[in-house]
Amino acid sequence: MDASTAPGSTAGSPPQAPPVDPDTGLTAADVAERVSAGRTNAFEADSSRSVWTIVRANVFTLFNGIVFACFFVLLVLGRWQDAIFGLAAFANSIIGCVQEFQAKRALDRLALLNAPQARVRRAGSESDILPSEVVQDDILVLRAGDQVPADARIVRTRALQIDESMLTGESDAVDKRVDDEALSGSVVVAGEGDAQVVRVGADSYANKFANEAKRFSMVNSELRTSINRVLSWVGWGIGPIGLLVFNAQIMVAGGYVTAWESGSWSQAVVNTIASLTAMIPLGLVLMTSIAFAVGAAKLASKQVLVNELPAVEGLARVDVICLDKTGTLTAGDIAFDASHPLSHPAGGWEQVLAWYGSAPDANATAKCLREPFPVARALAVAEYVPFSSARKWSAVSFDASQDAASAAPAGTWVLGAPEMVFGDDATDTASPLGSVVTRLASTGRRTLVLGRSASALTADDVDAERLPAAVEPVAVLTFREQVRPDAAQTLSYFREQGVGIRIISGDNPRTVAAIAREVGLDVEEGYDARRLPADQAALGEILDTQTVFGRVTPDQKKSMVLALQARGHVVAMTGDGVNDALAIKTADMGIAMNSGAAATKAVARLVLLDGQFSHLPDVVAEGRQVIANIERVSMLFLTKTAYATGLAILFGVLVMEFPFLPRQLSITDGLTIGIPAFFLALLPNTQRYVPGFLRRSLSFAIPAGIIIAIALTLYTRAALSIGVEEPQLRTGATMILAIVGIWVLTVLSRPITRFKGMVIGAMFIALVAVYTIPPATTFFQLVDPGEEAAQLVVVVTVLTIGAIEAVRFVHRRYVRRMMAAAMTASGGGRRQSARGGTSGETAATAVDPAVSVEAPRR
């Protein structure tokens, strides 16, 4: 969409259609003809994601393809006991689909054009119809409070003013004249008029904007990206490694011919599947989905709708947040601030303001006068020039024939913008009026002036919309936009967290700057976006130095987000209007207000259902909990992937029988990783996010996994050399892996709190139960390993635990150095720990989830 054709200016010419008599409108035959030709306003607004898109994203993945293939092979072979790992894949898919279906249902209830009725004139009479029943060339009858159902051309107007803020970001209503365009989705705020429909349905401006915004894109999630990268690596390796392992198992069985004739090929397949499924971090994907889903549910209880699961972590990674002013920082309403009478004001000026506030055609600004200036008695109007945003003033003369006891204020009273009523005198600081106006305007308040002329308005003055002679200023009035009460506190939180703030609005730069100062930002003036360069690099430089931008078009908002992203920022964008939709969709984290357009909410990652800005810190905290805890449990799962891959390669190259059944690996998966990871992933955690999740996790997982794989390989060769039977060998290998796995869990859980100690203790008790309760030992095919194998198990286990402690010692110092460098680069290294520690210690605590979970709370 070309920015030059963006709405907001009345200068543009709408498409010309054959004129229709506004007094009669279309006939029934005309309407029928257009309905049959499909020229109706029917338009079905859908959410940003289809059912198929959700199912495809959560079910048809490389991860699920590998797991389900192995699962069904085992079922075909009749080894259902070894196929229980498939339940993790099913659970992961179901959790993802259900949560996103719930978000989709919520979004499907939202519609861009939510006007319940449209008023049209057909065959000379007015009628109310559904917006979808409007046809092209219909004559719309527009009155205050109506929402325009389709793009139309004004054919008749009487002081018609339309609020296009949802489309343009401009908070001021726009005066509409004949041949101006009224855009779908805008709202009539004053006056009345008729308009001929020129575009309907999907061709209307608002719906075109919505369709462009709804092109689906996945949220940028480091957790999901990192896990998918690991799955991709494993996926590429599974084929050749699987062939290597299968060949080794066949060779152990006596070769292909012997294995086929004896039927031992099926055990070779089972062993191969055991090695392959152990390589895939099954539970990590499931734990991540559970953590996301729990986070989404907790946010939903706080009136925050999560459109897509990984969005829970998104705001925790944001380092720049772009805020739309109208409807986001402000409630979108104008509020009366104060009156400033000038010396010796004319009597009765309060009565005049009361009349302006209660006038039938009072606009939003005038209505603000009702509370501070209540009507004491009715005033009869003699002549009246209604307000126009073009000339920015209105004038009234009252009927002087009333009796003296209730005499109306004499003369003509003018209410309007100071510079439009008094010219240069209103901006000249040397004049009494100018000094007051400039002083008040410098505070960012919107100013109006009430003036009086001794002469009454004449009919000629009204027809010519002409000011009376010799108007004298009486009082200066100030107004302010109502800032959301939680905006300042929330922005203060983001500043404390090192998140850059950019306020972007279609409104006047000075007005935007004033609002910015009111919410606590230290800014002098706003930057006029009409001077922004088109070049992305130059634009990015300006965005890094400026905070407040006004007169920003919808396309510019999107370009500004892209320019920030090009400079390496993770960008959040908030807004409520259709004009914000493209920028919200483009941002790494789009946040919409529930009071805004449905198209905007449909493409946002998060929707603040009650419009409370104060929920954003809750979202940040939830995201931090997810990232920090998943980083902790990812070391468990990735350690398993590392040792499983190492075992598969070693046993394939050395042509040894794989020492585990799939069901035996389920013991180690469940007791040392899966079950405890569930609890660890949901612990409270407010650590600040630092990039590099996968690198930090793998720096522990790979060396620890290699050590475990080598230990199990040496155990197997040693056990075979002393004649240990296969069932005993498998039992001993499972015991080594389970005990070492619990020790890895303990290492990564430090410092051990009471709760974490209970979890680890429960896993150890469960392991003892598996090895002693007959039904469990029978199902998992566990036997007494014998004295020699038991001694070997003890030796290998102790040596492996010692090696893992050495790896953890080196890993902690490696992470501490990484964090110190990252914090120094971001400026965080200059801060001292709340406990008096150095920045390096603070850094290590923040980045290494196993160092400390009990970070200071906000």
C-alpha cells in the first residue's frame, strides 16, 4: 500500500462512481443487481492462523516424523512395551494444538468492522441493515457515533467530523467536505452527512490492510530455534548412524542371512530404534511446550491472551519496545486540564463554556467542559458558527431578548485555537495573551482560547464563517490526553531493565513529546517523521538517537521496526489501530490492546484483554522463567542426546550389541530427566535473559555426554570380557546410566533447595523401587547383575561421576567469563550485586541457571 494514499488527508480523491441521488438512493432493483454481481460488503474476517496451519506446525515436524516412524515399527513388531516413548510426541502435539486452537477461537470472535448496524437510504427511505448487506453505490446516512461500514465518498455534509485514529494514528477528528473520502472502520464523532459507497468487502481500505497484515509468520523464539537446530542436526545424523548401528546389530547376530533365518533381525531393529530414539531429546520439546502452555495459562488469568505458545518467552528477549501513543500510552480521550482567566475577564464566560460543553454538536474537546462547567440555566442561541477543524474555531451569539434577571452573556463568544483566532498575537511572548499561551503550550498541554466581541454575529458572518470584529481574549483553556495510569510505572520498569523505548505516533510531534514527558521520559521535542530518510541504514541511525516520533505513517512504522531489527535489536511493538497492524506483525513481539482493531489483535503475539499496560512486566517475568528453567533442563536432555549419539557411533564402529532395550532407556529418561525436568521447568525464576542459550547448554552437555558414552562402552567391553550374560549386562548398564543421570540432575540443580532435594530424593527412591519390585523388574527385564558385574558398575559409576564434576567445574567458569563479557557489552557489568558481589559474580548468577534460581524479585 502506497504511503501517499494512506488515509488521514482529505485531499485525496476517492474512486469516482456514477452519481446516485442522495435523496432517494438505490432502488430495490439496483440492490438486487449488485448482490447478484457480488458487489456487496460481505467479508469474513478470519484470524491470522488457519486450523491446518496450527496442525501442520505442531504435528507434521521432523521430530514427530522420526518418533512416530519408530513408534509404529515397534507396534508392528509387537513390541509395544518398548514404544512408550511415542507418548511424549503425542502429548507435545496435543498441547501445542489445543493452546493455539484456544487462541484462534478467541481471535475468530473479533471482527475488524464491528458496527452492529449500517444506516442506508434506499428508494427514498432510511433503513438499518447489517454491514455485510451494504452494496456498492449505496447511500450511507452518517450520524455521530456511527462506524463507516465501507469506503465511501461524501456527497452531503453538515459539520461532519470523522475519527480516523484507528487507521491513521491521528487523534484529532477530520472535517469532511463533499467529495472527501470516508474510510471503512472510521467513526463519526460530530455532525452528519451522506456518503456514496465506492469500495466494498475485501476491497475496502481496512480489510485490505487487514489482509496484508494477516500473512502468517512464526514468532521468533530462541528456544524453539535452538531446539529445532538440535533436532535438525540429529535428523541429519539419524540416517547414517542408524545404518551403522543396524549393521553392527546384524553382525553381532551372525550376519544378514543368519539374522533373517533365525528371526534375530527383529531384535536388531529394536536395538537400532533404542539407539536412535535415545538420540532425540524427546522430553525437551515436551517440557518446552508444557512450560509455554503453563505460562500462557498463567498470563490468561491475568487477562493476557497468548496467540502463539513461544510468544511467552518473546518479551523477555526484547531490548527495544516501540509504543504507539493513541490508545496505548493514552486512553485515546481528551480531558479538561484547567482554565486560566486573563486580567479583568468579561462576566458570564463560565456560562458560555457550560453552553459549549452541552451543545448538541459538541465535539470530544468541547464535551470535556461539561464536568468543570455544569449548565446552570439554558441559553437561547441567536446565531452560531459550528466548530470546524479546518478553521479551528466556533462562535456563538445569544438571544439578548431575555429578561434582565436571566440575561445571557452579551456579544459574540469565540472558542478556538489561539493562533487561529488572534493570529501572531497568540504566539508573541511580549503580549499578555501570547505569554500565557506559549507558557502553557510548552508544558505540552493543548490550548484553546475563549474570546469575546462586543458586536453580535450577523447572518452574513455565519454564511461567510467570519470572525466578528474586535475579539478580546477572556480565558485560556488547557486540555490533556488521558494517560493510562499504569503507563509511567511500566515504562520505568523497562528502563530499569535496560530496554530502549521509542514512542511512535501519527500525531503532532510536540503533542507526542508532551505525553512522553508525562510518562517519565526525558525528551525535549519529538522528531517529525516527515523528515525521516527512506534509506534503512540512515533510518536506523536516527532511531538509535531519537526517542519520540510524530506524524508517522503506517508504512513508516513498519520500516522503523525493520530498521531497528537490522541493527540487531529484538523489537516489541504495541498498538491498537489498524495503522499499527503491519508494524506489530513485523516486530519480534507484537502486543495489541483489546480496545483496538481486530485485525491488529489477530496478528499480535500477545493481546492485553483489559488494556492494562501493567501486565507487561508479568509477561517479562513469565518469559524469563521459561527461558531460564528450560535452559537448565535442556542441559539434562542434551546430555542424553550427546551420550546416546556417542553410544550409537561407538557401538556401531566397534560392532557391539547395543546394551539397552527401549523400555530400559525409559527408566533413565523418566527418573533422571523427564519427571524432574517437569518440576524444574515450572519453578519461579526471574533471571535476566542473556543470548546464547544453546551455546551454554551444549558447552556442558557435549563433554558430559562424551564421558558417559565412553564409560558405558568401557563397561560393556569389560563385562563381555569377563563373561557377563546379556540380561545382566543390560541391567548393569541401565543402573550406571540411571545413577549417573541422577547425579547430573543433582549437579545442574545446585544450589539444592528443600524442594529440589525432595524431587531428587523421590527420583532415587523410585529408581530403587524399579529395581526391587517384581512387576517392575519383569516389565523392564531387570535381573541381579551378579557380583562381578556389580563391582564393575560401582567402579565405572564412581569414575564417571568424578569426571562429570570436573566438567561442571570448568563449565561454570566458562559461563562466568561469557556472562561478564556480555554484561560489559550491554552496560550491565557496571552494576554491583545486591549482595555486594562483583559484576562477574552477578553475571554468572544471571546467565547460568544452575548457579542460582533465587534471583532478586521485582
